[in-house]
Amino acid sequence: MELKFYQVDAFAQHVFKGNPAAVCPLDEWLSDDLMQNIAMENNLSETAFFVKQDDHYRLRWLTPTTEVDLCGHATLASAHVLFQHLEYEHSTISFSTSSGKLTVSRKKGDWYAMNFPAKPYPREAPPLDLYHALSGEIADEVYKADDFLWVLDDEEKVRNIEPDFSLLANVDMRGVIVTAPGHDVDFVSRFFAPAVGVNEDPVTGSAHTMLTPYWANRLGKRTLVARQISARGGTINCRLLDNDRVELEGQACTVMQGKILV
């Protein structure tokens, strides 16, 4: 069996930046084991699979070790493949997912706008292991949803953290977002998720469903510019909408395309 395959750098204007995702368009679903093996073989933070269903697409995301409920950069990569390579004719794509309906709209200048549910961020007392795992960096505030949100007071503290991934892997959450005000953007972040097979994710769209409402409320503005300051790095334009949703804008570049033989 031959499967189409694309590798896309999401939240990037140029190749080798942003967050790479694999995208596999399917005519019908493969077995869960086969999709997990493909994701493990790709060895990227996410591999996206989608199947057309009536007027929308069913979309799933797998890390090298597990399936996840939401992935922003692989959603952006999937939309990019549909628009750029599979001749999708409309301006907005609708995906049904484990996190409900998601849409991606094509904008001017090769930008895409993703409409996602916003995440609440209740305050939380963090486990002591998390403090030790994050270089002993004391947070000003800590919140918890699908991930811990670890708020620091300076961009350089976020940049300089050297996590203990073995300790982080034992934290009972998908991952940990570390964030602070930015020097030349509204806020910066990094994202660590060894528990799901991703030590550090280069640019994490799903983390910004929690970061956007937090920083919008803290800064008193609904439109923000964010930068994830991993080694590859990427920029996300964020907007808090009125209906407990967020809009995340980014660009994408195709790096590879070919076939998977299984």
C-alpha cells in the first residue's frame, strides 16, 4: 500500500524553522496500530491523518508514542497541504476532531487563521518535582488545564531554562508551558512534554489556547503577538474571541513530499 506523505514546517515563513509536522491524507482510516507505527517512524512531534467526510475532514494527531486530543501546528500543516497540494477550493476548511470542530481559513500573504476553543486556566499549587524539573526557577503564578502553565517575570529566564526531562516525564500532565512577557512581542513561551514523547516542542499551537486568554486578560488586550523561543522558534498572532474561542495565525512551508510504503 502506498500513502501520500508531506512534511510541513508550521508557524514558519521559511523551511527549517517553526515546527515540523508530517501529514498523511487518507481515503479511509488505517488501523490505530499502523498509524501509530507511521508516527513513530516519522519521529516528529506530531503526525496528522485526515479523511474526508461529507463537507468536512476528520482529523487525528499522533506523537511517536500516543494519540493526542489537540495539536495546533499539525492542524495548520494539514490545512496547508489541503490548500497548497490537494486543490481545496474554499477559503475555510472545517475539521472534526477529539476537541470538537476546528476551522482554518486562508488569509492574505500565505497566512492561515485557526479557530480553536480557548482553555480555562485555574490556579494550581504545583508538585515539588515540577519546580526541580525546571531548573529551580520559581514561578510568579502557576495554572493547570491540560498542561501546567508556569509564569515567570522575564524572557531570559524562559530562554535559559534547562529542564530535567526525566523528572518532567513523571509529572501527571500532557506537558508544561513556561511563559513570560516578551522583550519585543507580547509574550514568549517554551513547551515541554516528555510524557507524550516530545521533550521540547518547537512551536505549540495548542498551548496558545491557554496562553492567549491568560495574556489577553493580564495585558488587557485581545490581539497579541507571541513567540515560542525554542531553538527553531516561531511566531503566532493570537486573538481572544468573544465566544470562548481563540484565533491563532501562522504561516507554513512544505519541506518534503513523497510516499509511505506499508
